[in-house]
Amino acid sequence: MPLVSMRQLLDEAAQGGYAIGAFNVNNMEQIQAIMEAARETRSPVVVQASRGARSYAQDRYLYHLMLAAVELYPEIPLVLHLDHGNSPETCKSAIEMGFTSVMMDGSLMPDGKTPSTFEYNVEATRKVVEMAHARGVTVEGEIGTLGGIEDGHGAGVDALSHLTDPDQAAEFVKLTGVDALAIAIGTSHGAYKFKEKPTGETLRMDRLIEIHKKLPNTHLVMHGSSSVPKELQDIINAYGGKLRPTWGVPVEEIQRGIRNGVRKINVDTDNRLAITGAIRKVFAETPEKFDPRDYLKPAREAMRQVVMARMTAFGQAGHAGDYAPLPLEEMARRYAA
Ligand code: G3H
Ligand code: 13P
Ligand code: ZN
């Protein structure tokens, strides 16, 4: 099966009461780690690439690595999704390259920093929906602004200052026709999300539940959802790294989200931590080694473990064979109808 529609995976997840982890990639080893985890757990998969990833890996490398994954793992429904598209042009270039799903993040201006207006967001997102749906491609929008700027995404605002407004969210979905909606509930990208274990004050699950009540049929997306496990921080710090104490989004809170309409969960940082910890360990313990395979293999294995754990916790494990993926042409026909 070729790369498939994300909408179908999320619809199936909604029916089954589970969610799909969307894991960021920049290179071959990360794609391999995800695909092996998917085979082992029999999970449908969303692989996502940011603008940074597309420029780091180059679109064609990325695309052909994904085609290799399709060929090698025919039993796994596999989506290639653009993470945080900053403009309709970026989304267009992704669609032309073969992405089967795109995020138009119109919560920020094309600089990826300045919070936009509601009107700008609606306009940019609607444009992308029109262009994408004509080709059967899925669209994720975002309303509200995530905190932080550490990884270059975000306004640098406090995570609680631009939470998603439930009424605006409902209006946004109605006006744009997005397939999935990313919301801001106090999370941020990167390792430094919370200074202590998040409480109901800092991670606003109540807000998520309110949004779900207004939009019971919309697939919600949680960004900034790495859990930043202490064990992974400790490995990095034990081998010469310098991470400050920090907390991420507890897996139990994500599971509460899944019971309240969350169907896609974005995870990048946990995999970055796992990879870096594994590489540091090899460097520290066997400084005589210099064959990249000696540290990239354990790095890939460490990421595979994290991805398997998330796939299991999110409930997507075991669902790879539930349905026959629809071709994008069929999705396009459905959108047109
Ligand atoms: O949205 C953030 C993801 O972690 C991707 O980050 O832009 O550094 O590739 P990146
Ligand atoms: P983390 O930094 O928490 O992994 O979030 C990734 C993300 O939201 C990508 O869009
Ligand atoms: Zn994100």
C-alpha cells in the first residue's frame, strides 16, 4: 500500500477509542526505529517532518526513505505528515512532494513566531484545506498558541497565556473544515515544559475536555506531548550531558486526553533524549570507538523502545490490520461529496 491518508487513521482511532503517536524524523535511523516499533506492536503510523527536517534531510531523501518503509512494511498503514507548516506555500510544496497529510499552523504568522489573528488563521487554513482535500490529503490546523520557543517554534509566550478558546475552536473548525485540530492547553515544545510535575493549573486538561464537549466529532491533537522521562534525563546527565531538572506531560494525562477526543499525539523530544543518551553512553564508555554504527545502532534501538512504549500507551498497538487503507483518490471523492 502507498502512503495513506491520516484522516482515515484518525477516524479509525476515534471508533476504536485510541490515539496515534506522530513521531518526528530527520534521518534514516529514526524512520527505521519507528517502523520496527510499528511492526513489533502492529501499529498504524504517522511519521512527521518539520520544515527543519525537510531542509536537513532534503525532501527527496525523506520521500524515498518513506517509500522504502512502505515497501519493507506492507502490513503497516503509513502516513507522511508535515509538522507545523508555516504558510500555504509550504503546505503546497509538501503535498506536491507526496506528503499525505499537512499541518497548516496559522496560529502563528509565517515567521513561526508572531501570534496571528483569528481571521488570518482561518484564511490561511481554509486555503490549505481546499488545495489538500482536492487531492485527498488530510489537514491539521491549530488554534491557540503553544508556549516556548526553545526549538524555534512558538511565540516565546508563556504556555498559559494563549490557551485555546473553546468557542473560537468550534468556529474555526466550522469555517475551515480541518480534519484535525491542534489545541493549546499549557504544553510547549522541547525538554523544558514544566518546572515541577504538572498540575491541573499548569496542564489544563479541563480546557481540553471543554473543547471536546464543543467539538465531539473533531480529532484533537496534542503537541508538545513528550513525557521527558527522568530515566532518559538521567542517562544523558550521567554521561556528561547538562539537562536542567524538568518535567514533561505524564503519559496518564495523555491517556485522559485520549478518553476526551485526542487522536494524534506529537512526540519528538523523548526520542531526541533517547538517542542522545545512547550515543553519550557509547562515547563515555568506549571512547576508542569511531565507527558511526557503533553509536547509531544503540541510538536507533533506544528510540525504538520509546516509540514502542508510546504506541502501546496510546492504544494504537494491535490496530495495523484493522482496515484496508483508502487511496487518496477515494478520499478526494469523499471530501468532494
Ligand atoms: O515542532 C517541533 C518538532 O519537535 C520539530 O522540531 O523544527 O526542530 O525539527 P524541529
Ligand atoms: P515535544 O517537543 O514535546 O516532543 O513535541 C513535539 C511536537 O509537538 C512536534 O510538533
Ligand atoms: Zn508541535
